[in-house]
Amino acid sequence: MPGTLRIVLGASIAWSCATGTIPERSPRHHDLDPVPAQQVVDGPDDAEVIMFVTMLQKTRADAGCRPIAWDARIAAVAGKHSADMAERAYFSHTNPDGRDPFDRLRDAGLPFRAAAENIAKVMSAPAVHDSWLASPGHRRNMLDCSFTHHGAGRSGAHWTHLFVQR
């Protein structure tokens, strides 16, 4: 329908190797070593993803988190999942082959102690940012200060955002 904004959110998913859940206490910025500026600045080349990451960094800073480092390898995993959802016409953390985000990270050789994934089907960075913030599970992933690295990717309206604690 013209003029109608349609937002489809996926459930958020998170997993910690140690406990099977997100840690109850998220360290604040002063508990962690600072991330070198170039690790935060060097990042995505998609204008919408750049806008989203800029918004995310401000939101996390406002919540007391240090900047989360962009990792192009994590972004590649996220982008491939977004493209796969678009190409194979599904919308889920688990692909039709039964692979979940943790499998995809391990398959890419990316170590993690904890990880989380947000997915959405929206067109713009502000829409995905605001819709994830309005959803408790997605918001929890975005504002978990224990995550140290992340990557996001999109294919059209399919967005995937991965968070990793190393």
C-alpha cells in the first residue's frame, strides 16, 4: 500500500559460551580497554549501514557503553545472511539448511565468547535502528556493553546485525 511503512522484526537471539545466556551485568566503558579510533571509523561502505552504525554508536554512548568495534569479517557474515534471506525468501535466524548465527560465525572462523543477532526487514537505517530499540530483545543486544565487536549487512530491506564478545 503506497505511503505505508511496513516493518517486520525478527526475534533477537543471543548466546554466551559460558552460561548459555547474556551476562546479567554488562561492563561499562570504564571497565574495558578503549577501542582504537581507526577500528571504529574504518567500517561499512553502504551509506545506510554507515548511518545505522553512527546512530548505534551514539545510542550506546548515551547508555554508557564504549564504542563497539566494527569487524569487516563479522559484517561479511551478516551481509551474507541478509542476502541469503532475500534470495531464498525466508526471514529467520536459522537458514533453510539449519545453520544459525553461531554456526555461521564458527564456519567463518570467527571466535566468540558470546554473540547475538538482530534481523529486520525495513528499508532505512533510521527505521531499523528505531524499530530495534523499540523491541526489548533487540534493544538488549544493542545496549549490551559486553559486546566488543560487531558487523551489519543488508540486502535490500533485509538487515542482519551481529554482535560478538571476544
